[in-house]
Amino acid sequence: MIWKRPRVAAFCIAIALFVLLFSSNAWVSRFLVRSLEWQNIPSGELPAAEAIVVLGGATKSNYEPRTTVDLSESGDRVLYAAQLYRQQKAPLIIVSGGRIDWRGGGIPESEDIAKLLIFMGVKSEDIIQEPDSLNTYENAINVKKILLERNIDRILLVTSAMHMPRSLAIFQHQKIEAIAAPTDFLVTKGEIQELASTPKGAILNVLPDSKNLDNFTIALKEYIGMVIYRLRGWV
């Protein structure tokens, strides 16, 4: 195309560079992430509930050369659920998450998370596994069955802050009284203030960075997911 249609090629290259610069600078990335993460920040101390529901997507299976289950980038979900339990915010933890075949398969993620929770001091009899869900909609559907069986009305919903708006909307659409307990924040007030703290910082934060691009991609995926879920009538 460069030889046959140089103007078209130049235009395509220019568009590609613009998209790269736009989506990988800290200004755009952090504000897009913040628009999701800061929607459900608790205004005060979280109230007590009858159960803590922690969503999957927080672990990596112990395939070789791993010798144990690893926490993924969203592993704060497991840590925060254990913390809330030890603070006696709820007497039960419901772990929801299966294992997608095309991503390696193996035992359900709920089992991996349960093992980690027990290691962190949660009693095994206080953990309920839901091993069949492969997406957030199925999380809500399958957890609701457990809640109805046990006459549980109020839950603390634990997931990554960026994932919380979509998750909370789905659970509430299922008539579940869910209280947002977000964790795994990627953007803090300090990082927002850092953007324009100095002229040098403001300029440097415009430069492309792979971490910013990754966060932008995750946030964009959440927005697309909300649109698709709304079109399907799941929220």
C-alpha cells in the first residue's frame, strides 16, 4: 500500500499512531479507569451482611512450573474477602467461579480460592463454593440459587473496583440486595493529583506507556460489556 497508495498508507499510519497515543497516555487512561472504579466507593464503614460473595478471576491454576495456586492481578479480591470475614462483616463466604476450558481448564477457580481462604484463616465450613459460573451473569444467577436455599437476603459483593459497576448492576437486576465492597483499585487520588503536580509530570504523562494502554483496554472492555449485557437484558 505504501508503494501503490502512499496517501492511504500515510493516513492509516497516522490514525494508528493517534489511537496509540490517545489510549496509552496516563491522562486518558487514568480518567477512564477512574470513571468506573470510583462509582461505588463506600461512604463509610461497610455494614454487616449475611454473606460475602467474592467473584472469580483472581487466581492462576497451579500448572507447571507453578507448584501452588498463584494470585492474579485481581488477587486482591481474595485478600479483601478474607479481611472482611475476619472483621466479622459476615459469617459466610460464597466463592463464585468456574474454569473456562479454552483458558486451560482444570479444577474450578472456586476451589482454588477456597484453598487460599482457608490458608488465610477462614474456616472451611464457612466457605460455600459455586463452581459453574463462566461469566458475571452466571455468577449472579448461580449465587442467587444459593442465597434462596439458605434464606440469605443481604450480601457484600467483592470484586475489582473496575468490575464493580457491571457486577453490581447484574446482581441488583436479579433482585439481590448486594452492597458494593470494591477492591483492587488501579487509580488512586494520589495518582490523579500526580498527573499535573508539576509541568514536567504533566508532559511525561502524555507519553505512551504499555501499562496505561493495558488499563485503558480493561476499562474499555468493561464499558463494552455493559452495553452488551444491557442489550441482552442482563442489567
